[in-house]
Amino acid sequence: MSLLWTIIIGFLAGVIAKFIMPGDNEPSGFILTTILGIVGAFVASYLGQALGWYRPGEGAGLIGAVVGAIIVLFVYGLVAGRQRRAI
């Protein structure tokens, strides 16, 4: 159930992060944005577990997942911006 909960929270976090951090280098598709949000939720969960904020098997909450999604969107924007400049 923890995996499913992380995916649901990540979906919501991706949508919220897109509204918080819009930009030209950010993904424009709804599906890609939500996938990056889900990845952000997993990043927040595992980073929080490594830092001792969450117990093993416990996922990040909505705020942690939004922060993780913003970090993933920021990194995606950096990578996408480099690829556009190289072309």
C-alpha cells in the first residue's frame, strides 16, 4: 500500500509543483509532469529515510513530495536547457 500511496501523492505533487515552478524549460505535457512528480515523491521518500526523517517503509507526505518534485523539475529544466543550447 505504501507504493500506491507514494504514486498518488507524487501525482498530486507533480501537478502542484508545476503550478509553483512554471517555465520554458519545464515539461509541458501533463503526463510527463505527473511522472516527474511521482519520481520526486520517491526521491523525497528515500532521501527522508536516509536522513532519518521517515521510518523504513514510510513514504513522504504531500509537502515533502512537492519539494522533491520541485527538485526533480529543476534538474529536468537544467538538463533540458543544456540540450536545447547544444542543438
